[in-house]
Amino acid sequence: MTSWLQSKAPIRFTDLLVNDSVIETLQTASTGSNPPHLLLSGPAGVGKTAVMRMVARQLLGPGWQSTTHILNAKDLSRMAGAMKIFEEFIRPSGSGHNLAGLTSLDIFTDSLAEVPDDVGPPSGQETFNLDSDGRVKLSRIIVIEDADYLGNLRQAYLRRMMEQSSLTSRFIFTTTTPSRLIEALRSRVQHIRLSRYDNKLIEQRLARIVNEENLQPARGMIGDIAHVSEGNIRKAVFLLELLSKRELLTDRRNLLNLVSSTKVREIQQVLEEAMRGRVHDWRWEKTNGRNMRTLKGAMGMLDQLMEQKNFEAEDIVNQFHKLLTEGRMNLDDVLLAKIMISLANCEVSVYKTSQPRIELERFLLDVASYSAR
């Protein structure tokens, strides 16, 4: 069964919950005679991936998926042999030519074949840029998701590719922090920023889904979902679908229970252990009949989160930040300021290192040191 995140996704630029100027920019960028490379930035859940797919469909036609190549730089950054994987993506099948310079026969046949379930062009009309005198028919689109994680070396390489292969290909970068891209790369793209959505806009979109699905939510439930989603339309639609499938929309307390159960209580316990000075707490425990020295304390709990719940270091940092800014720790202003500065330094270091656990350990040691004074 198709998730609502797919079946309810916008298919026209005008379906996006953005202001008219952004829609006009997307229309112009994807239907002009010389479409630009794009940089789509914004927080999680605001539609960067949806916009990328619509732009690719508009530029490449119904068969866009066969000539759109996607690489997630965040997955790449923590992967063994990352540079080799990146090079194989850039130069497929050992080719002497890079991906951006290759052409595809699909550009000559996309108007002849019917593509099942094609939703049509997002702008309302196809882009036919076949005129060699003034319009260039693109061969492929290269998408780099989470481009924040590329690193300067890979970004410099992509910048050269963009200069050499602009006749046949276009690049689309998605990022939450565009400042992490080098200036030479940002100067070659058109930047489109997507912001968090107002709760009223999210309520309107959820209300439309409720009508389409003939749902009967409790009064105030839609507003509650919009509120807890914090401007993240993807999260809002997911929560609505989850509550609907489990038949929990008739009681607003069900949403409260769901949100409470998804909060990571262990994150607060990690911070509390560090504040008590127990960053490393080694204990002897009997495991399989043998006494084993086991790491407890803040770092032991942190290792369990990262191993058992598959938390990335960036996720841990974000959870720490959310916990501290919510005010539930009841810290005095001076201590909170020191911890927040240390967390900011930790976040910067986590993005740069291949050993993020060490940076988290340094942060927790700072917390222990500040709390002991």
C-alpha cells in the first residue's frame, strides 16, 4: 500500500505550500531555455525532495527517472570507501567520461513512449527544448542530497564538472545548511530557500486529506497535529496517516500518548549522568558466565543509543539541543550558556570528523566540568 507521503505528495508547482514568488521562480527555472543548476535549502520536511522530483520531471519529461541520478552525501560521509563510491558515481562503469558529460538516447525517445502513472508536467505544460539554435535539450540531472556532507574536496570536483558539462546536464543540490557549501559552488547555482510552514497552511493541507479519505477526526485533532509537527509537513502527514491506520483519530489524547512515547528519554539521562560527573563509569557485570568490564555512565548510554537505536551523531546533537532549549532541565543561565556553546562547537566538529563519537565524548566531559564548578 502506497504511503500518503507519496500518494498525497504535490504534483504541480502550485500545490506547494510556498509563496507565489517561490512558485514563479520554480516555473521560470524549469521551463526556460537555459535552466540553471539549483540549490534547494531548508529544514527537514519542507518539500525539498518533492521540489527536486517536480523540477526533474519538468526538465526531462515523462521518463525523468531513468536519467536522474541521485547520491545522498550524508550516507556517503560515514561509509567505508566513501571516496571510491563517489568516484564510481561520478564515472559510472569505469567510463573515461564523467556522468555529467554523458548523453542519453532517452532524450530522443521520451516523447514517443508512454510512461505508466505519469502525473504530467508540474508547470502544466511540457518543456520542449529541442531547438539547437537557442534551446538545449538536457540529457540528465544529477542530484546530490544533503550536500552539507560533501566536504570541500568533493565540492571542488563537482564545481569543475559543472563548468565542463553544462550543455548536457544540470545539478540539483539539497541542503539544510547552505553555508557549508563552498562559495565557488554556491555562485554557480540558483538558490531557492524553503522555510518552515505556518500551522494554518499545514491544517489546510491536512483538512484536504481528511476530506479525500472521508475521515472523522476529533474536534481539534487537525490543529494538534499541525502544532506538534513544528512546521514539518512531512511529519504532519505521517502522523495523520499513522493515527488514521490505527483508528486513533477520535481521541486527542492518542496524539499526546504517541508524541510522549517518541520522545527520547535516554537523551536526558545521558546529559544528567554527565552533569553528575559520570561520563565514564566502568562496572563489572556477569555476561554468559564470565565477568566482563562494561562501560556505563553517560558514554555507555550514548553507545547504546547509537548502536541499538541507530542514532547518528547529528541526531544526538539535535536531541541535546532540543532538550536544552525546551527548558525542561531547569539549568541556570550561566551553566546553560556554557553548555550551549560547547554543543555548538561539538556540532561543527561532528560534521568535519570521521570519528564523531570522540566529539560527543568531549562535549559530555565539558558538561561534567561545568557542572562540577
